[in-house]
Amino acid sequence: MPRIVRDLDSSMGSIQGALVLLALVTASFAPTCENLIKQFGRKKILMAGLGLFTLGAIATSLSPTIGLFVVAYSFITGLGATPLVASPRDVVGRIYQQKPEKYALLAFIVFSILGGLTGALLGGWIASRYGWRWSFFPEFLLIPLIAFLLRSVPRIPPTQSLPLDWIGGLLSFLGFGLTLVGVSLAGEYGWWKPKQPFTIFGIVIPPFALSIVPILIAVGTICLGIFAAWQRRQAQQGKASLLRAGLLRHKPFLLGLFTATLHTMITTGMQFNLYQFLPVVLQLNPFQTALAVLPFSLATLVVVVYTTFKVVGRVPSQFPIYTGLTLFCFGVWLLRNAISLSMTTLDLLPALVVMGAGSGLFLAQIGTITFSTVNRDNIAEASGIYTPFQNLGNALGRGILGSVLIGTASIRIVDQAIAQLGKTVTLTQRNEAIAKLEQVIQTYSRDERQEFFSNLPAAIQPSLNTILNASAIEAMQIAMLFILVLSVGCLLLSFFLPKYPSLQPKKG
């Protein structure tokens, strides 16, 4: 990600915002996509989506500016990806029934985990060796294979489409989009006081001493309020309503969706922080860091498979959820206690395995519980909302939990450096130094960071490594405490999930 920031002359917050918009575009377009499938047939829409996705990937890899990057990646690629992420679970449900469906869903989960793991390792290796634009090359190799496999998708004859609430969709997109983009920019621009000016075409917004973040959140909240009023009006007049026609009023589904999204946000934020933290304290390169974090993903994969074959159907459906989240909380506590100046990668292994096992238990059942509350005819639309929301959790995990680590570390480093130098600085100078250090941490390469720190005053050089490591340790412990609180919240939220849902989606 730092390479993209530097190449596009952008910022980490802007890239995080693009990731959030991608997830929101995909989720917002899911009801419309399902309607188009009913009108034109699944294969045609899937092939059209694949073509649009290919166009977006090509445009993204060639984008010279952040503006074109957002249009290509967040909007074109997001629209193209919608039918591709919305259809798999529905297709599985139509082809397989009872026990075969369980194994098919297991394969779906396993290959999703493997795909994410392989994509991260391979894409990261290509990006670090050849540049981020070349990381799209494996996608271009897989697209012909996907097009060939789409030929075997069962044909669903077109049916009468349902009316769409375009205004409601736009209001919900603006409301959620502005709010979440505002949250993703908080680490870079500040929650209230501006860390740096926000500019569009050279114009500073807002033109007074206030961060852009509360303005985006406020406007997003207003849009959500208008959206709620619009939905009530549509329902009272018997017209098309996004909430009435879709799944956003189905509380059991929403509980499962939010619980899964929160867990995704936590696990992504935890891994993102480890990728930021370990290279600094243990002097690891990107590949060594990936190997150090790998036990978490491997434990998740093994436990998902074991739980599906040996546990599911033999215990109440909620048992793996409760047990998994409890284990995950314990693993977070272990990881926080393992963080110290004298730690090694082996010291992290027990915590990573425990967290991975807990996450595996959770993932083995959360999808089943969530989708078991949805009518069979709405599975595709539900999947089209569920999967993008997990991507949204990924983006928020990196944006929010990552900003906790980087922001706290930057504050500690600057304050200790000022104390070491024995100088008195103004609040403005301190904030500028913190903002600059955050930029260095997020966008500079390892060699560039070393060069930056080597240019600091000579009086601080003897104690610089101690300051950096101690600040990183303290910041990581604070971030892990924050993650632990969220994990406990996720566990408490899981107790409100449907108690004993059917393992098969209901037919409506």
C-alpha cells in the first residue's frame, strides 16, 4: 500500500477510502444485480460482470492519479465484482442439497481463505519486487479460466423483475459511504482538529480550522436520516422500498452480518498491525513477516475443516460461535502479554494458533447461521450484501485499528524525542511533527525510514532505537487492548444470534 501512495502522490487515508468505497459499491449494487439476473439470466450478468471487472482491473493498473484510481478500482471494478461475489452461495444452494451442500460450502470457505492468503503473499511479493501495478497480472491470467468455468453455471430462466428504489439506494450509498470514508480518513486528517489540510483541486475544505472528518460523518448521518424518512414515505405509499424489498429489515440476518463484519474487522486489524509492528521491532523483511503471521491463517484453515466434518451437526449451532470467540479473546490476551522488547517470533506462536483456532470455529458456523434465516430466493441478494460487508470490515480494520497503532506510536516517539532533546515546542509544532512521522511510517520504505531517522539531531541518535522500540511496544499493547475490547463486544453480540436455526435455508 505505501508504494501505491507514493506512486499516485496520494495518502494512506485516500487509499483506505477507495477500499471502503469498493465494498460499499458492491454491497449497494447487490439488490439491483439480483434484479438484473432475474430479468436477463444469470450467465449473461456474470459474463458482463467479469468483463466489467477486467476493464476495471486494467484501468486500475494503469491509473496515473488517485482520482482515476478511485473511479477504476472502487466503481468500475466494484460494479463488475458484484455478480461474481453475490452468486456463488446461491449457485451452491441450487446444485447441492443437505450433506453435499455442507461440503460444497466448506470448499467455498476453504478456497476463500486460501485465495486471500495466496493473493496476499503472491501479490505482496510481486508488488515488492516489480511494483504494485504488476500485482494485477495474476488476475489477468485467471480471468479466462473464470470465463470458462462460468459456462457450467446452471441456467436460470429470466423472470419478472422487481421495482427498484433508486433514490433509496443512492441515499443509503451516500450515507454509509460518507460516514465510513470519514472514519477511514480520521487517522490522517484528525477526528476534530485538522492534522493537515484536505484539498480538492487545490481548494482547502473546509476553509477553517476543522478536520474534514466530522464534516463527512455529519453529512453522511444527515443522508442516512433522509434515507430513513424516504423509506417510511415509500412504505406508506406502497411504492418500491429498498428496506422492504431487501434484507435490511431482517433482524436475524443483520445480526449475523454485523457479527461477522465486526470479527473480520478485528482479525484484519490485528494482522495489519502485526505487519506494521514486527518489521520495526524484530527487523523482519516483508516475507519473513508474512511467515511469522502465517500460523494464524493455517490454524484457521485447519479448524474450519475439522469443525465442519467433526463438530457441525453434533452440537448446538451456536456452540462453535461462542467457543471460537472466547478462544479468540484469550488469544488476543496472550498476544498482548507476549509483546515485549525481548520477544521472538516463537513467542507469538501460541497466541496466533489460539486466535486462529477461535477464528476457524467462528467462520465454520457464522455463515450457516446467518444464511439459514434467509429465504432460498433471497440467498443471492444476501450473499451480495454479506461478502462486500466482509470486505468493508477488512478496510475498516486496516483504517481504524491501524490508525490506533500508528497514531499512538507516532505520539510516543515525538514526545520522547522532544523530552530527550530538552526542547520546548508549541502544540502546533508537536502536531506537525506527529503528522509527518505518521506519513513516514505509512508511506516510506524501510530504507527511506532509516534515512529519515538518521537525519534527526545527533543528540538523539544514541537513544533513538530504544525510543522507537519502546514506543512501538507500548503502541502495540494499546492497540491489542482496543482489539480485545472489540473482541469481547463481538462475543456479547453473538449471544443475540438466532438460537437454533435450521441448518438449511428456508424455502420461500
